[in-house]
Amino acid sequence: MTKGKLLVFSAPSGSGKTTIVRHLLAQPDLNLEFSISCTTRAPRGEEVDGKDYYFISWDEFKKHIKAEDFVEWEEVYTDNFYGTLKTEVERIWALGKHVIFDIDVAGGLRIKSKFPNETLAVFVKPPSVDELKRRLKQRSTESEDKINMRIAKASVELATAPQFDTIIKNYDLDVAKEDAYQLVKKFINTNSTN
């Protein structure tokens, strides 16, 4: 099987990484496919099983851990586990596409360490923690406690930014989208791993 590239987008919640990833997926010349993560948390809002996430039970998640089925996995928040199945990456590579991840910081760095030559790890940096909080409240998908938990975690995540290959500052979404597009296009067209 020919290996494609792995494009990791990580950031604190509310930084705009999902919006940027969706923009990149809509660019046919990039030949990208979204890596669907497994999670033990319940769906939020309009999320669809098998499209946004594979929503699985904690018991099922544990079985995958024991069988070493994950490329990476993490307890992102207490009792909320997320992971990327090896079969998901293989599925996308079998389609002849590059894999794009919208993933937490720890998971993103784990993928980079396992596939250093195939991976471009991008950290999406928000303008400020206050702006993050405003964006999370605007979503109206979580309680004040959950939002505060995410904000506390954001400070820790922001400190990991220098460990990524590059940082995109999302102060202006249109500029951030274009920056991401140019970065991904350049990475895909160079550093060939085939």
C-alpha cells in the first residue's frame, strides 16, 4: 500500500481548527480525507456517528487499547477518551488520499512521533484565551463548567505549540484558511514518502 501524508491540526477547543480542516477538505486538489476518531463521549449538537466520530462504549475502547488497534489514544477529559484506529489511516491510504486529523494536542504530537517523515503537525493558535472563552460560549453546546474545564486545559495546550512543525495564528479566519492551504499544498507536493 502506498502511504500518503498525515496532516495533523491541533489546538485548544474554540481555536478554529475544525473550521480550517473543513475548508481544506473542500479543496479537491489537496486529495484529503478526514480521519474519524473514536470517542467514548456522547454526541454533541448535530454530530453524526461514523461522520464526525465513531461513538463507542468505554468497554469497546478498552478492547481496542488492549489489542493495540490505535495509532494514538488519550483521555482528553475525565472519562472522555479519544483515539485514532490504525484501520482508519489504512482505509484512507487505500483510497490513495492523504489523511487530515482534527485532533487534540497530545494525540497530534503522538502521530508526529510515530510517523515523523509523513506528518505535518500544525498548531492553530487563537488570538487569546479570552477570545477562546467567547467562542466556546457562542457555540452553546456545553455547560459553564465544561467551558471552564476547556479554558483551563487551553493554557497547558498553548504551551505545547513550539513542539509542532508550524503555528498558524487564527486572528483572521480567512487568512488562517489560506495559510493552512498553502502549507498543506507545499507539504503534499514535497517531501515525497513513496
